[in-house]
Amino acid sequence: MVDDHTRRSADAAMLPLVASLGPVGVTAAHWLPDRDGGPVVWLQVPTEAARVAVQSYSWVLPQVQAILTRVNVEPEHVLRLRLEVTSAEAEDQLFTE
């Protein structure tokens, strides 16, 4: 389970994450625990093509982990982190079908 300190620290990391990953198309980032309370960072990009590209970059997860570490997210959360990438294009299609 994620405590308040971790949640605040992770929230503080979202703006630097977007700034750091903006050159590869990341436009938004969110920290949400999964159903079991495990840490998940969701990155949003504009298109499905950009989503596929970002998911293929092996350095994205370590970059996210480094930024979370810099804002004092506990190491056990950083190491267990799951990264998900979504696209605004796919999200828009959810409401049109």
C-alpha cells in the first residue's frame, strides 16, 4: 500500500517526468496504485504510433525510476514500479465506439 508521503512525492515527480520525456511525445503522467496497491505510472502520448515507440524505448522505465528517486519516493516502490503508456488517440476512440 502507498502512504501519503509516497503519494505526495510521486505527485511531485509528474511534472519533471513530462518535461523529461516530452521530447519523445509524453504529454501527461499520472501516478495511480493498481488494485493490489502496487505503484503504476501512466504516461500519455498523442498517438498510437507514439505509444508503440515509447513502449519500445528501453531507457524510459529507468528514466522514470531515476526521477521518482530524486523526489524521495521510497526505493521499494521505485523498484516495484509498473509503467503503462496510453495514447490520447486510443482514449478518444473509447467514446466514439
